[in-house]
Amino acid sequence: MPTKGQQVPKRPKANRPNTKNKSGKSKQRRHLHAVPSPPKPTAVEHNKQLIGSFAPDFIEWFSQETDDPDGAMLCLNMAETLVEMCSEVAAEATATFLPGWAVEEAIDATYSATSEEPGAAEAFVSAWHMYVHYLHESGHWTGTDDEFAGTHGVLEEADWDENDSHLPELEVPELSQSEEAIGFSQLELIQRTNRLLAWLGTGKQVTQTGALRRKDIEAAAACVGVQVKAGNNSNLVFGSSSGLEMTDDDAIPTVRSMHDVPLLSTMWAALEATELISIGSTTVKPTTQAEQWLRGGVPEQVNQYREFVISFLLRTVVPADEYEPLIPTIASLMLMVLTAGTSEPVERARLDDLISGAAESEDIFGTLPVRLVKRRLDQYSELGLVTGKDHYKVSPVVAQCIGAIVDDVMDFALEAEEDSDDELVDAPFADSSFHDLDGITHSPDAQVWQLKIGLRGSKPPIWRRILVPSSIRLNELHGVIQLSFGWTDTHLHIFSTDGPYRGDVYRPADPEFMEEGEIDESTISLGKVLSGDSKKLFYVYDFGDDWVHEIQFEETVADPAGKELPVCTGGRATAPVDDSGGIWGWADKVEAVNDPSHEDHVETREWLGLAPDESIDAKAFDLDEVNIRLSKLQ
């Protein structure tokens, strides 16, 4: 200790504690520094908070999209599960961005975890699909459009990934050979086939494409239970269970081709596939197997009946005569109903519920595959393949045939689903596509012709004025028309001289559709067709919507001012959109789009993909846009 009088050394200033309170504020700060800061929320908690913040907006959106507003919060809870699962495998995953590969892993894990709970995984996938749609439509999606397309595609295909294990149980009853013989022989399909083979006798004439000639169509159709008239002018549109529906009030439909009678055409193909008929260059004859079919013993007949029914089923479950993008959906739904129908009746009302659900959700295309499936199942009832008035129950002898096609149908559906996007871009239709053209035929001695191409019945008139060389081939003119009107080349077309479907007929060289006397359009020039007094030609695109184009030769242009051909020099009005229902259907859509009070306003705008500020000016015409498209053929 220091002695008395000794000075006490001062503590260095730097180490001297500051004991003064200069203000209450400083004291408050010291107290705040003493309180620990709340921990930052984890990524999981942040995502939960973000999803929770969407709730009011999501509930409103969900209520508009579905007829189950009470299910909105359940859907969000399921979405929270997806976000957690994706976050565990992808650091970049958030409540507003879910990488497709991570979603795919989540789907696989969910199917594995719920394998003993039928329908559970599907419910999760459906909810996740809704959530991702909401993110994109509400603007909350923080990924790119390509990343959204990838994630959306994974969710859309999810049902296919496990389809084999989720098909209803197939039940094939054990039948004796005599029971099979009786069961098959009682099928209306077999009885109609008997009549067709008997009618063929020693043989009939066929066209170069292997179809029956027009003079024999009525008798052949009658054998398979369909009444038609054969003529040059078809009065059919897509329709009834037999595939025929008239456009007028005639009692009997008129057909131009055997292929206009779908049941006959399908049975014909099945007969050829099972080698019951032999088709030559000019005639068709029953084979020795057909003789066995008609007059043979039970064991051989049963095997033939079985193979024929399998071939027929495969061609109708996987329908080549439908619009290509719909075929996988039709095939899978048909297989679901048929496999379920082998063990217990499938109520027809269940399909009606699917149609009603798609209609209420404003999915104008969602109802179409189900309607087509109902039409085919109604035909199956007529042919005895399924039974029941208010339900679908598969006939016992048909059950074994269903089992024989399951693998083929599933393989097709999976491959078609994977390839559908590429096929739509690269091969729009089995028809001759203008996308394959490198240009048009322009002979040195060809004249330059001015054509006016107009859509019959359009108001205001929709037309294009085009300059082409007289040497242009009709398949090339098809491309010019497609580009001039902005069509997508996803339907069949035909040229004719005396009116739609009348006179000389020119179409793509397709053995399935060409009939006797029809000419391959790629083999003839426009100058040849419009020689002499004939100055008009007709072009029909899409035999359902029936877009009839009148092609009028106006004049020969002596000096086209150095323009490369083909070129558009004028036009009027906005061209319709594919599949819009013909001239009147397009007029209705234009009205609905531009009238906010129209009952179909929202639905039609969504179908056309219009932005909120977009409308349709029916009178608008963009010459430059048409010529940019036509430049592909110059």
C-alpha cells in the first residue's frame, strides 16, 4: 500500500472505466446491446412464411380454377411439403422456384412412400401441379420461362411414370374351349365379320391403295351394320358412335370413301393384319384362313377369333383416326376403363363426371378426349365387347384380349407422351407438310399469275392476293395458302375443280385416303389444272371445320417488278385460328374476345392465349407479316 504523502499513480486513461452517464439514451443503448438479437429464420421457415403470405391470393385463385374452394389450404399444405422435399436435394429450391429435377425426385419419393395408399401420390402431384401453375400465373415464379416449362412438364408426365402399377387390376376368367367358342361366336363384332367375309365371296375389286371401290362401299358397310350412300359429295362431319354424323337432314349419310366409314375401315385393317384377306394391286380375296374362319373346327376358330378381336381392340384403343396429340390420353383412358371393367362394372356416370369437371374448370379441350372415349365405348357396347346399360362390363371372352394389348398400349402411351412436343413441331400431321418444301417450281417459260384466294362465307371477307408462277405444283400451292393465312398444317386438305370435293380431286399421295381417280397433288402444276376455260380452283383445309378457299385466277402479270415469288400484294382481314369451329365459330370467338360481357369472354381469351390488353381486330391485315412467312418458299 502507498505510505502517507506518497502520490497514488493514476490508472492509464485508456483503461479507465467510464462511469458517467451522459444521457439516458446512452444508457438505453447499453441495455439494448445487452439483449441478444433474434435468430434469422431458417430457409425452411422463410419458405413457410412465404407460402403463408400467398394464402389470401391463392384461395381466391383456387376458387376460380376449381369447384372446391375449401381445398385451397390443403393444396397449400401439400405445396409446402414439395418445397421442403425439393430444398433437401437442391440448395436453389425455394417456395417460388422448384427445379424440375428436384420435383421429379420428390414425385418418385412420394410414390414409394405411399405405395400402400392408392391415390395418395396422385393427390400430392395434382396439388403440386396447381401450386406451380399459380406461381406462374400470379407472377411469383422466380425462375425463367424455360425452367417453368421443365418443372411443369415433369408434373404433367408424373402420372405416366407409375402408370403400370396404377392400372386397375385385370381379371381374366378361366373359360373352357367350348365356352370361348360360344362367347366369341355370340359377339356382334364376330357376326358382322362373318357377313363381311361371306360377302367378299371369291374377291372384290380395290383401288391402288387397297380400299374397296366406291360401287361396293354401300354393300360392305351394310355387312358391318352401317347404312351409307356412296357419292362424290360427302355430307359427314365427325360424330356418332359409328364415326358418321350428317351435316344435313338426309336420312342416310353420303360417303366418298371406304375410310369415311370408320368401323368398316377398322375391321378391314384387322382382317388384313390377321391374314384373313389378301389385298393385291387390283383385287382383294379371302384367304384359306378365312375359309377356316367360316367353316372350320372349334380350336382353330377360337384362335382366329381371339387374334382378330385383339387386332380390332388395338386399333380402336389406340385410335389412329383421331387428332394426334389426343391419342395418348384416349388410349390410357380406354385402357383404364377396360381393365377395370374386367373385374367390376364401370359406371358410365363416372365419365360424365370427368366431362363436367373439365367443363367447370373451363378446360375446353379437357372434355374432348373423354367424349371420344365414351363414343368408342358405346360402339363397343353395340359390338358386344362390353355389356350393360348404365355401365361398362367387359365380356369374359374379351377380357383375355384386353390382357394381350396392355403392354403394347402402355408402351405406346409412354413413347407418345415423351415425343409429342417434337412431333407437333417437326411433323404436324401425317398429311403432306409444306415444312418439307425447299421452294416452289418456277420453270423458265412459266407465266406470273395473280391469284385471289378467299375464305368462303367470311364476313368481313378474308382474302389474300398472291403472285405465283404458273408452273407451281399443287403441293407447293398448299404451302403458299398455309403461310398466307397462318394455318398450322395440322389437318388434311384437298384441291378440287368443280366445288368443294367435286370434279377432279387432287390430294397428297396417301394410300389411306386416296381413292380411285384422285390425283397426287405433287405431280401436277397449277397451269395444267387451270388450263382452258377453267379459272377457279377450290382448296379445303380441315374436313371438320371445313375452311373452303376459293382460288380465282385474276390475270397474268407481265412485269412483277423484280419480286421474288411467291409474294403477297394485298389482302383483307385477320385470318382465323386453327380449330376455331369454321367461319361461324371464328366469328363467335371474335365477338366473345372483344365483349367483356360475353359469357365465353374469359374462356375464349384463355384459349387464344391473349394478354390482358389484347383484342382482335377482325379487319386488320399485315402485308409484311404474310410476306415474311412466304419468304420461306422463295
